[in-house]
Amino acid sequence: MPIRLLTEEKQILFGEDRTCIGVDSIEWSVWILGTDDVHPQTNLSEALQFAAEHNAVFADLKTRHHSALTMHAVVLHHGYAWTQATDHSWGIRDLRRLHDDRGVDRLRRRAELRIPARMDREPRQGDLPVNAPVQHPASRIGQSTAIEMSRAEAEVKAAVFIAQQSPRNIEAAQAEMRFACRQYALADKAFFSYPKAGETVSGPSIHLARELALIWGNVQHGTMELSRDTALGQSEILAYAWDLQRNSRSSQIFIAPHVRDTRKGKKDLTDLRDVYENNANLGARRLREAIFAMLPAWYTAEAIAICQETLAKGDGTSLDVRVQQAISEYSRVGVSLAQLETKLGRPRDGWNESDVAELQVIFQSVSKGEMSRDEAFPPARITAAEITGQPNSKQPAAGPA
């Protein structure tokens, strides 16, 4: 665990009057300039590797974000800054002597990998050798995994530090949100709609959530596939949204079955593209909820209201033109005017701006595959009388002549 220090602003790292930055009782450690953390290390080799990895991440972040903030990782020996030229009890000569001791190093590797000792004649107990290696689960982390974990830790710390040093301007974010939500291109994709249990569920879409998170600033969000089991037909996915400035995080780990619901029942997915699209679709839904849970409620509510108003006003064309455009778009996917009138509950002449906006939201959901055409507009049922050509009502029996 890192040790948090409260050091002075100006430190003398080298020379006779150098300052003790870390802890004198810890032989080797690494000090992170900026966050003022000290990370204890086992030996000099690990300290040098830890500092090199973090300095590479800091340099990359400084280049990408064009930040004036400076962060460095400095190797400490008994709390003092260390270089090769510094005179210490453990120097380069002792480090070389340690690596030249190949015999001890081989024994150490054999112990870590649990390799049994060699014997001329291996003793046996029945049909099994006494010295047979036992299969143990992986108990050590590989070098590439350790480097990636260290790099990810350094990048997160640097991102949090930059977010706290450059806080968001709430008034500017609110003004930018209002401007973005008044754009018809965003409002047209700001809502979703799909059927569930005989009812239609609607709400703000993932497109609006991502746009609001981008404008709010100092936010990290995304999805990550943690594992995929083709034998069980499922994936484990993480969806998260993190406000770096307020340290407010909303995350959810869920199981995504490789199954698609169809009108004929559930269908197992085996194609890699189908599995990817299924995981991306389910991950986007969880990510949408995570982002809206992280953002302030007043911020989200105002954005939804402005997008609804923008969608009702349209893209500047008259209501009659938008009605005709909606009818033409639905006719291309096989939906008739009668079905549209049944969906809205009124004839075409009685449609208003809200009705056209509702049709646009449903059309976007059908286009994205969130709901099928038959789910949005159920086809008219054909009765047995219509098939046989017989009238629905029975004719009265003729009276006696």
C-alpha cells in the first residue's frame, strides 16, 4: 500500500543538503511527485522498473492532454533520492553480484515454478511416482500482467490528479449541454423505445448519455468483457462510469448469455459476430444506466426536457412535411398508414408535433434492432370467418311459410 506524505513545496533531492523525501526505515521505495505517494519496493531492481513504467505513463499523459502539470517517479533509498552515482551501501556492484549468482537464481526459479528435483531413479509408490509434480493453480502473476497492472494504476492516479487540479466549470457545462440538446441531430437519437410485457418502454438513449458525460467532463466510462465461456454460452461484462473529480463511481458486473430472443423462442448464438453484437448491445444498456446514475439528476432532467422540445419542433420543416416524411419512411419498411393511425389512436389529420416525435423514436428503435416491426405495429388478426368467406354473424332462421 502506498504511503501518503505531506512534503514541502520545494525539495532538494541531491547534494549535501538533500531532503529526506520518504521514510528512513524503508530501504527501497519510489516517490510519486504530484500525488506525494511513496511505494515501498523489495529491492533496487523492482524500484527501477516501477519508476520507469510510471514515468513512461506520465510522459504519455502529458503529451496527450497537453497539461502543464508535472508528475515524476523518483527512486528512494532510505528516504533519499537515489542515482547510480550516489554512494550507498547497496550499489551497482552489489546488484551485479546478485545477478551473477546464477545457482541461487536457478533454485529460486525452480521453487517458484514448483519443479521437482532430479533423481537418477525416481522412487515409486504403487503405479504413481513419489516425486510426481502436483498441478497447482497459477499463484503468481506474469511479468506482462504485472507491467500492465502497474501502468493502469499509474494512469488512474494521474487522471484523478489532473481532474482534481482542473475542476469542471458547472455553468459552462450547463450552457454547452443546452446548446447540444437544441441540435436536432442529437435529439433525433436521444430516446429509445421497445416493447416489454405488452407495454412500450421508452427513455433516454445511450447516445444522449455519452454526450452528457462528455460535456460534464472529468468522466471515464466504458464496458469491458472480463471473460467469455463458449461452453456455458455466456460472457462476464463490466460496465462502469466514474466521475474522477468527485470520486463517484457507478459500476455493474453482469452475465450476458449468448442467446437471442426470437418469435420462435430463444436462439443460441455461436457466430463470433453475433456474440460480439449481443455483448455490445447488453453492455450499452448497462453503461447507459451507469452514466445516468453518476450524473446529477437535475442535469439529466433538463437535458431530456430540451431534447423532447427540440424533437417536437423538428428540423425546421412544417408539420405537414414531417408527417408525410414519417409516412414515407414507414412505408419503406412495410408499415401502412392504417397501422400508424392505430398506433397513435387518431387519424392522420389529427396528428400533432408530439405524435410525429413519437413515430420518429419508434422508427429509430426499429432501425437499430431494439424492437421488430411486428412488435411495434402488430399485424391485424385474420379471423376464421375471413378465411372461409363466411359472415361473422349468424343469419336468422327463416320462419314457417
